[in-house]
Amino acid sequence: MSRVSDPEKTAASDAAGAIASPDANRHTPAQRLQHFLHANPAAVPMIVVAVSAVVFAAAIGPKFYSAFTLTLILQQVAITGIVSAGQTLIILTAGIDLSVGAIMVLSSVVMGQFAIHYGVPGFLAVIAGLAAGGLCGLINGLLVSRVKLPPFIVTLGTWSIFGAITFIYSGNETVRSQEIDQTAPILHVFGNAFHIGHAVFTYGGVILMLVISALLWYALNKTAWGRHVYAVGDDKQAAMLAGIRTGRVLVSVYVVTGLICALAGWALIGRIGSVSPQAGQLENINAITAVVIGGTSLFGGRGSILGTLFGALIVGVFSLGLRLLGTDPQWTQLTVGALIIIAVATDQWIRRASA
Amino acid sequence: MTTTIQPILAARGLTKHYGRVTALDHSDFDLYPGEVLAVIGDNGAGKSTLIKTLSGTVVPDSGDIRLDGQPVQFASPIQARDAGIETVYQTLALSPALSIADNLFLGRELRRKGMLGKVLRMLDRQAMETFAREKLSELGLLTIQNIGQAVETLSGGQRQGVAVARAAAFAAKVIIMDEPTAALGVKESNRVLDLIREVKGRGLPIVLISHNMPHVFDVADRIHIHRLGRRIAVVDPKTISPSDAVAIMTGAKAPPEAGLAA
């Protein structure tokens, strides 16, 4: 089964499931919709992406509906898409990670410092950055699982700590793009793009985000570890009594998220060209926004990577669409804020289906 | 029960303190092969602590536990489970959003053979679902048609059924059931009692913790009465009335002399 996040398969198993509930015919259309959405959490954001893209295309015309614009959206959501894939894991365990943006920037600064200032070969600098991200995740994970502090508090603290370390370590200095190109071009690899007609695909945008999402989808749906992530978020006590080592699952989730943030940091260097301690300040909020709009429940145990990908795309479509319409950027903020509230309200309504 | 039969699960002198509170006071316990042993006791008598020491959730301060005559020590429920003791918790310990099959195998999933399983760690869904279907139909839980159904879509009785099926499927030696009928209606309770007889019929001994005297007297072969942190009597439900059992449990009546020997 893949009840939690595989729309096609669960639609089929739902039809079979009707046999077990004799009162299925008594449901009103609204209740049936509720049950369908409950079984397919990625359906809502998918519909919203499709509808909003059609509406903007109708309002803006061919300027929006061009290969260039559509791939521009992918590029613009890439960093948030990668970070929010990691954030999804954390939120599935009923946690939250406020430090994801700080881990991302710290990792990118470590890569820049190692490559430029220590003269370490580029790929070793990348490994050092990934290790830094993994270590940050490990610290979060141990504080959550061993010291048993609430994830919100742990990551509120480490958000400040990792952010401060980034500034202290880098001396608040930016590593310029030319320096990177001269000494460690590998740091720019995710900024490289290829063209298919007018479509522009950056490696960071298309490949890394999609590969990470695909890998996490596989891990969550096809491996025991993925089932355990859902079980821990759903009911931690039950998972523990069922024989799952919940502490290990939590630590692994935070470490994997730290690594994903470090990969996002690598992609960030490609996107902005330089290594800047000032970059990505709001990435934690953007990531939580994408996850929530993507239909993953903040109470844990429910949601999907696919939903998060759609959630990130929704924000991207609205940002670019409203900009092309020539509206004040504040309208984008206002719309995204409203989407968050609508998404959580929808989640609450859908969750009632199980009661 | 004669002394020639060795208990499958036995405990001697179990003691557990929580601060100044004594939850277990040199308590003994015996479960014989193939029987349903009910454990009854007033609130605070320490029966749930006793059960927790047997299922590995609580580590006793002193005393020893023997499984099949061999001394055992459980530091966690996982260790008790590995030794062949499965527990159906009052909370069921099911993950509502996951399917019946996923819940049955939670924490002991089957992986695909060969590279897919070894390297890619891919689950063998088909094997797990086949096994789950087999186990549920063995216990007469045929009303559950779709093994991929999320547990939260099931009724209370069906969920209890899934939890019992999980225990029965994997228990090598003993099943412990904590208040399995407490949250259920009359009809669903009767289904669970049938389920207990069914599991017993398959040769697995069951420890049943319950407050419900009619249910206890319905299915139990022997009744362990717990009072003030220790076993004060073991009685035969065929020779004692429920009101006498309750009287012994609350201290209104002295335990029968023969009771302790049984």
C-alpha cells in the first residue's frame, strides 16, 4: 500500500476498501471528497498548482505560458524546493526545523572557506560542507531525541547558533563569484544550465530538486525506514511499543535533513554565484510554507514529498504570476499568507474524516 | 494444575519501587502452557506494573523472571518480543495512518530478496500483504477485506482484532492482553472474547488483564488475584463466584488457603 502518498494506487484501494465499510453509500458528496482527500494528501496542492497556472496563463497570456517562464518558476523555487523536501521529513515526525536555512548558509560558507581560503580541492570542500550540514542535523536530532526537548525550541536555538557561527566563521565576508570560478568551479556546478528551446534547466533547479524528491519519495514509501518515519509522527508511543527505535528514527531524520540543507547550500552558491553569509535568511519560513501548503500536517504522520513539491511550485507560480501582472510584491506575501491558513484549515477538515 | 508441569512464564519475588511507593512487593507469577490466565486487581494494586515487567516496559528492582525455565531479563519491549512474548497494549500501539499490513509488520518489515532488498532496502509489500491476509482470516477477521486499508478507517473492535492478529502472528510463546475489551461495546467485546478462545485453541497461552468480571469468568482457566503489590491468591473460576473473587481482590474476604498452592 501507499496510502499516505501515492494518489493513483490509493484511489484504487479506496474503491476496494468500500467493501469493508457498509455505510459507504450513506456518505454525502462532501464526505466522500473529504475521504478522498484524506487518502490522497497530495491531491489538493496538485489541483491548486494546475488551476492557478491556468488562471495566470489566461490573465497574462503567452508571456506566462512560455517554456522560458515556466522553467523560470522551477529555477526560482529550486532552493526552497530542496530545503522543504528535508523539512517535510521533520514535519512528518511531528517536529519542525527552524534552523534549515541557517544550516544551508553555514554549509555553503564552509564550502567557500575551505575551497578559497584553505585552498582545499573543490570536491573536498564540498564534502566538508556536507559534513557540516550533517553535523548540524545530528546536533538537532540528539537534542530532540536524547535530551527530549521540543523540536521548536531546539531549532529556535540552533537557528541563532548556526547563524551566528556562519557570521563569525566567515568574518561576514562574501566570497566573490570570480574567485570561485578560478579556484573551485565545482561549487558552481548547480548554477550551470542547459537549454531545450527556450526552456532553461539549471542543474540546481531541475535535477537536484527532482532527484532529492524522488529519492525521498522512494525512501518514505518503499522502505521500512519510511514507514517508521510516518509511524513515529503519527503516534510516537505506539511506534515505540510496536518495536521501533524511535530515537534512532528521529536522529536519522534530522541528519538527513541537515545533509539535504547542505546540498541546498551547494545549489545556492550556483544560484547566486557568490558565497554570502547574508543569503537565504528566510529560507526556514519559505520551507515551512511550502510543506504546509503542500498538505503535510504539522501534527505529523500525514503528508508527502510530492505535496511539498507542489507546495513549492504554488508559491513559485503565485510569485511570478503576480509579478508579471504588475502587482505590488506585498500582494504576493498576502496571497501566500492566505494560502497557508487555507491549507491548514483544509488539513483540519480532512483529518476529521478519520474521526 | 500439578507441579509436574513447568510454567512457561514464571516470576519470583518481583519488587518495584517508584520513589516511596511500592508498586510490586515480592510478587510471584505463573503462567502454564495453553491456558488463559486472568490477572485481576483493584486500581493501584500493582497489576499493571507486574504486566509491564513481564512485557519489558518496566525493569523490576529485584526478583527473577523465567521463560521456559530459563532466566530472562528484559530491558525493553523489543527484547521481550524477541524472546517470544507479544503484548496487546490497551492503547493497541497501532499507527492509525498506516495500513493494516504495515501495522502488522511495524518494526519487523520484510524486505525484497536480492539486490532490491539488500541494497535498495525495498519492502516486500506483496509478501507482507499475503501474510497479513492469511493471519486475519485464520482468526476469522474476514470482514476486513482490504489489507491496504488505513487502520484509522476501522472500528474499535476491528482495530483490536488487528492488534491481536499481530500478537498471535508473531508470538512464539506468550501473549499478554491488557484490557482488550475496556473500550468496546457488548457485541465487539464478544468478538474479542471469541478471538481469545481462538488464539488459545492454537496452543498459545494468554495473560488477560481485565476489570470486567463477566469477561474474566467467561474465558479464564485460572485467575491471578493481585492485591497490595503481590499475588494473594490464584483461584479457579469454576469453583469460586465472581463476587467472592472481587471480595478477595478488595480485601473484604481472606484468600482461600488452597489458592496459593494452585
